[in-house]
Amino acid sequence: MRLVYSKTASKDLNNLNPRLALRILNKLEWFLNTTHPLSFAKPLANMSPATHRFRIGDYRAIIEAKTEKGEIWILSIKHRKEIYN
């Protein structure tokens, strides 16, 4: 599997403190390097095209899992108070 970042997710990361952004990137890579990365993700309802979310401390990474292509698309990364609005 591989991670693909959307333009929105890239902007979200650039707007964060560099240290926090690095922590989030490292955690996403850690998820990806496990045998079943989606076992750490929670399924989402009514947030199409997003299918799951990863929890990284107080931040959430909204993702679209394209398992047939072997890709996990990171759609957005925001604080938990902001992500679901």
C-alpha cells in the first residue's frame, strides 16, 4: 500500500506547526507499514468519498481507502473539533 496526499491535506499539513506535522506524517507512515493499516482506522458514515479516519492524538486524518489499487488517499488533516464540520 502507499499513501497519497490530496491538495487539501497538503495545505492542512503546511498550516500546522512543523513539529506537529512531522509527528502526524510519522504516524501515518507507521500505520501504512503495519500488516493491516485499516485495522487502526475507524469507518465513517455519511462523509462520501471518505471511508475511514485515523486518530493521531487530537488530530484526525480523513481517508479514502482504495484497496483495489493499493492506495490510501489522505483527504484532510485537522483538529478533532474542526474536522467534522
